[in-house]
Amino acid sequence: MALPGLHGSLPALVTPLDASRQVHLGDLAGLVRRALGDGASGVVVAGSTGEGALLEPDQRVALTRTAREVVDDLVGGDGALRPLVVAGATGSSVAAVHADVARLADAGADVALVMAPATYPLATEELVVSHLEIAEQARVPTLVYHIPQFTGSTLVPDVLAALAAHPRIVGMKDSSPDTDRRAAFAAAAAGLDGFDVLTGHGPSLQAALEAGVVGSITAIANLRQRQVVRLHAAVAAGDTVEAARLQQGITRTAAAVDAVGSSMQAALKAALQLEGLLTERWCVAPLLSVPTARLDQVRTALLA
């Protein structure tokens, strides 16, 4: 395995805001403690679920530092098996991403989840070169973030060997809905030393795990972390019936969240507020929060 702890469920946490639309670090600490208590192998902050690209650099740093402090308080600051703190790194240029990775490393990130500059769709070769350049200056391991439905930039299984050749690129998170390509990524990574594939697509989690993906970084784990952990265990045990039952529940909840009609981030925050886990449901501009008139739809989603 590429990195101890880079397996199992690492929920992609939302970024809580307070009444003045500033990052609510107390609420974030509560989400981290809850995730670890529910069996998470680590947590991801400032990813796409966490509105990372819309945050200021110092806000991504604050989220990372808070997650690090909570993890260390719970399990101590040492030990190879401590839960990982993965922080999303972003920027409009390679130089900006370099700087972001450096800040996150200083704040205590174990791994940087790197989204290459996404202002323009990149050819596969450009995407690979960007990740290699970013990893070359990184002081922590990096995880390639592949989310072509957002960025318009696509990787193919044939390039994983070039990425894996860099000692600080420890794997990739594939968040696309393309299950066949993800299976091909997992098959390609099986022959590579120190490079793992994780999925970010909750509705196809069972299929991804059965194809050889080692972990998940999903948005739906904000609401269904225990079920995601049990699904990982069921697949590992070869219990296809239980895995299918759990997958159906996760898929049903994800579909209900999508049916709210707001962004995924907004719907998740509203649901977490209704469950008493967030003080506010506000999103980072320009994302709009779930209006009061649609909160009943969120309540319905929580029953799915």
C-alpha cells in the first residue's frame, strides 16, 4: 500500500460556516471527531465537497490545522496508523498550487489532494506534467484528484505508471461516474508499487471496491459514514448480499440529496444542520444555500 492509512473511508467533509459566513472551526472539529468515531481512516478537508476552490488560502490552512489538532488530540501525534489528514490543494496556476501545498504541509496535512489548475481543460499529457511538477516541490505526499466532469481534463489508465514513478505521488482519487474507467485505473495500479486508487463516487462504491479500489473519499459519508465503513468491510469479507444492501441505501440517500435541487454542498450542510451537527447551513459564495422553503425536501432526504 502506498501510504499507511490511505484506505477505507476518508469522508470528504463539508466546510462549516458561521452566521457571518466565516469558517466555523468548532463545527469542523465536531465533524472530524464524529467521522473518526464512526470508523473513518482519516478525513479530507477543503476538497470539492468542502468548497475548497472557493475558500481563501488561509481558510484552507485553518481547516487543515484544526483537523490536525483534533486527530492528534484523539490519538496522539505519533504512530504510523494514526488517521490521515488529507487537505485539498488548488490554484489557478502550477505556481499557485505549489504555494498551496506548502502552506497545507506547514499546517499539518499528511497528504495533499491536488487539483491541477482547472481554468482551461488540459490534455492528458499536460495534466500528467502538472502533477509531476507539483509533486517535485511538495514536502508531503500528493494524491492526484481526477474529476473530469468539473475540470474537463481527463486521465487514462496508461499514464498511471508515469505518475507512480514519482516517489511523492501516492495515488489518485477518481471522482468520475465512469465505473469502467475506474476499474481500469484499479487494474493498472495493481501492478504499480506505492500507488493506490481511491474512489470519490458514492453510488458506485461497491463496484469500485470489488474492482480493486482501496479506499473512498465520498461526500455521502458526511451523512452515512457508518454505512460506508460497513460497505468496505462487507466487500472485504466477500459478503456480496450485505454489500449490495448497503450500497442500495447509500445510493438512495445520495439520490435524495441530489433531488433537493441545490448544490450537493448546500444540501449536505442543510442536512447536517437539521441533524444538529452544524450551527448554520450557509455556503461559500457564489454557491447558494438551501432556502427555507426547501428544507422539508432535505428532511425527506434524511429518511431515504
